[in-house]
Amino acid sequence: MDSRSPGTPPLLNADALWDEFDPADYISHNYSTVLSVDAKIIAIVRDHFSDHFSRYPGRPVRGIDVGAGANLYPALAMLPWCEEITLLDRSKQNVGYLRKQLDSYDGNWDAFWHELCRNDGYAAYPHDPRARFKRIARVEPGDLFDLAGRRARWALGTMFFVAESLSTSHDEFRRAAKCFLRCLEPGAPFAAAFMEHSRGYEVGGRKFPACNVSRSQIYDSLASHAEKLQAFRVGEQDEVRKGYTSMIVAHGFRSAEIS
């Protein structure tokens, strides 16, 4: 099943021109400032992580941001709780952007850190976030579907606007959600964000695919692999760009068993 008309073959992840994705254009339209919808997403995610790790002080973990792309705020949301953060992306352009951010990330991300610091768990963080990011973040080129065969397990994870934005295939959407959760340790907290009913998007003059999924489909894709799962609808239709109905933020904990 896919988001195209009946009889039209789905555009799969392997078919999209990811190496031509333009991170500078993407950032200029989405992350040059903190949009109101991102402030809402950040509030949900930071409170979930801070609440969990306040119960386990002094136990830094390994985190992963799957499909990190040109968005640093999921990694910044994990920063206080991690001894290492893997930034995984398959696009050469995005990998190049992420590597340039390691030494000293761009100033636009300071406003996102400020939003995180509205939570006491982040405000009390004793390290300079830019220096800490340089020390613990590592960029890894790779496809999220390859995570299914990896032995590595992370104890904290994020996946923002990836599973529904890599192809038009519902099968690949569900497989992406499963691969993300399978790479985490049992009990690991996670957060994921999605565009609901996305009809595709354009970056740098190039069109990229999306899978048309509802809030219930998003929830179901995670529910069989997660515990204490919650999914929130945030933002308005076409608030950031045309062609979607809302954003969905989900968080929970990786279940003990995934078939």
C-alpha cells in the first residue's frame, strides 16, 4: 500500500535523490528561527527525557538520532543525558553539513537550546552545549534500514520527520519505525516526530517523497514495539509548508521484545 493513486508503483527510499538534498535551503525554510510548532515539539520531548533521566542521575547513555539531516535540535534534546550521540544520515549533503557542525555548531541552534532550557533539567546542565556537542557527537553515514542487522544498541533515541518522509510506501514507513525502535535497548526512552497526511515536499527545487499516514497509523506503527506510548497532534495544517495536516509527536519506551 502506498500514498499514490491505485496502480501506481510506490517511490521507494532507494529511488529518491538523497545526495541532492540541500541542507542550506532546508534550514532556511525550517530552522533559521524557532517556529511555534517546534517550540511545542521541544517542550514535549524535553519534558519526557528530563522526567526519565531525573530518576537516574549520573548515568550517561549512548544516544542516536536516526535520519538526523539538517536538524540539530533532536540531538541537543539528548545532549545532557548522553556520553555519545550518533547522528545517522544517508545523504552525502546532510552528512557533510553535520560534520561541519561538530567543531562549533551554527548560531541559529542557540535559540533551540534556549527552548530546551525552559526545563530545569536542561537549565542546570553544567557543560557548555557547543563544546559538549563537539566532544560527544559523531556523524555516521548510513541507511536506517541497515540498523535492523546491527548489534549496536542505544539507550536513547530520536527520529524526526524521517519514517514518513523517505518514500511513498506504507510498508517502508512501518519498517522504518520498527528499525528505529529495534536499534534501541529495551526500556530506552525515545521521541519521534512525523508529518501527518504529507503529500511530499520540496527542498532546493527538488521534490522528495512522503507517505500519507494518519495519526492512528503513526501510533500503530510504534505501538507494537513500545511501552507507555503517547502521540500528540501539534501545529496547524500547512503551518510550515503546504501539503500536510498536522505534526505528530510520539514518545515512550522501547518494549522488551520486538518480533
